[in-house]
Amino acid sequence: MKKNIALMRGDYSSPEIVAQAVRVLDKIAEKYGHEFVYTDIAMGGNAIDKYGDPFPDQELEKCLASDSVLLGAVGGPKWDHLPGDQRPEKGLLKMRGGMKLFANTRPAKIWPQLASASPLKEEIVAKGIDFVVLRELTGGIYFGEHRTEETECEGKTEKRSVDIMTYTEHEIERIGRVAFETAMKRGKKLCSVDKANVLDSSRLWRSVMHRVKEDYPEVEYSDMLVDNCAMQICRDPSQFDVIVTENMFGDILTDEASEITGSIGMVPSSSLGATTCGVYEPIHGSAPDLAGKDIINPIACILSAAMMLRYSFDMPAEADDIEAAISRVLDAGKRTADIMSEGMECLSCSGMGDAILAEL
Ligand code: IPM
Ligand code: MG
């Protein structure tokens, strides 16, 4: 099969991991007789440097014309001084909104080889960690109005900032359906996370989820408040199969969920909308402190490429092949610095790429 892949190499250490993922994709293409054609796309800090815009329209057009997008990570201190609407992160949000990628899937699964890297107690990890978080990705407070204005208070002028969180029923329903469908393919358990004791948007969220749940009688459904969920993820993560939640809660909970599995450097993600053209990216950032040192862990990016093969290109055998190769590399005691432990062999970023390629 021929597939056009839009490549966002990203900022700081990100191009280093994307390079390793491309090597793996090329190996898969050779092994299975596919052709992957890459188009470089500027987004984030690199697009600001090149075009003065974190995600110009012509780059969005190229993404929409592709079969899917593979992204590293964007942002970093070089662009921190810029106003909110010109920052690299704005490019990411414009991409998600422009490609209508409302459903973000982030797995939290412990690799048995890395169980000791989890900060949780052994007896908690032993009960198993294997759940996915469905994060709503194109609505809520990240896409609401943001403004900062001057205001008068007791005769003094001060600043006042406003960020608005909005959800409509159809936005909640479509992510809800994806979450129930995901649960049906897994352990048939779904936990919807909100803050319905305080927020109107959460009360609407909950009522829509309850409506959708009528169509999925086989799924064991529960509601949980987000503060409780943050606690439950570290107290007993084995209780979760699928979690569905709004954009900001999902942003926060998925960092926590990745940490308990040992390293954020191991967690891939997919973002999809109504079509199979999606964006695949590691959930970690651009790691500016690691840039240029060839030490960042490329596995999350390589696993993201595997997810792209599985979910957008319908190539499950190829995806399994990549995941099994990574597992064998870990079995052999090979690690990168972030997942290093005593007695293991510490590899560079490209060294980890070599090791995975050798297993394919
Ligand atoms: C993520 C990131 C982004 C987000 C930032 C960089 C805007 O933290 O993908 O989780 O908050 O969505
Ligand atoms: Mg985040």
C-alpha cells in the first residue's frame, strides 16, 4: 500500500525521535512491500522561525491532504516570551481544531520489563495497569475565549483574565460514542470523569453520557469527579479500563497516568475525528534540555507510528511487529536514560533506534 505521511519534526529534541520513527517506518515498508511518502510540515516553534506563524494555513492544507500526520513535539523556551496567540502551542491547537480531531486516545499500560520504574508501590503495580484515556480534544477551555483586560477594584486598576469553558451536546455525544465503542473492544468498563458538583459544562457532560449509555447496555458505566479520579489513578489504577473526559481534565490526568507506568517517554497517542486521517504523537514535550545530545527516548514516537499503522492504515500485523520488537529490546535489558535501572544497558536515542531496527 502507498501512504502519504505528513511529518512534523517539531522543536528541540523532537527531530531526533521523529528520525528514529521514520527509520522504523522505512524498515516496515521494505519488509511488507509498502511505500511511505513523507512531506515535511512546519508547525510550532520551527514554523514561527520560518513563517512567523505557528501553523500557517498552507501547512494545515498539506495535513488534510495526507493519509495521516506523525508529529514529535513542539514548543520550548525560545518562544516563551511570545504572546499567547502566537506561541507554538497555538499551532498545535489550530492543527487539532482545523483537522477536527476531537478524540484523543492515550494508553496507560505498564510494560512488565519496566514495572520497577513505576513510582507506585509494588503491590499496587502488581494488580495491573492497563487502561486508556479518551480525551476530548477540540472543545472546552482550551478552545474558549481567552482575554486579559484592565479592571477597577477599590480605586485601583489591575488586570483581570478570563478563559471560558464551553461544551455543546453534540461535542459531548461524539466523544462519548467513541469512548463506549472503545470500551466494547476492551474490558467493557467506562468511567466518565467530570466536575459535575461545580461546573455546568460538567453537568451537561454527565447528562449526555447517561443518554449515550442507554445504547451500550453491556458496558459497565460509572461517573467520577476529576479530583477523586486523580487520587484513584495512583491509589488503585487497576480499577480502570476506559476513562473519558473533557479536554483540560484529560490533559492533566494523562500526564499522571503516563507517570505511573514508569516513563512519559514510553506513551504514544492518537488523535482522530470522523475520518481515518489522524495525528499520531508522543504525549511528552520537546525536552529542550536533552536537545542535540542524542539521549531522548524515541520509543513513544515509534509507538505512535505503530498506532498510525494500526488505526489509520489498517496494518495491524505491521503494528504488532513494531510493538513486539520494542518488547524484545526491553527484554534484552536495553534502555534509554529515562528508563534506566541497575544492571541494564543504557543506549542513546539513535542506539535505541538501531536496537529496534535490528529486531525487525
Ligand atoms: C498535550 C500538551 C498540549 C495540550 C499543550 C502543549 C498545548 O500538553 O498534548 O497534552 O495541553 O494539549
Ligand atoms: Mg499535556
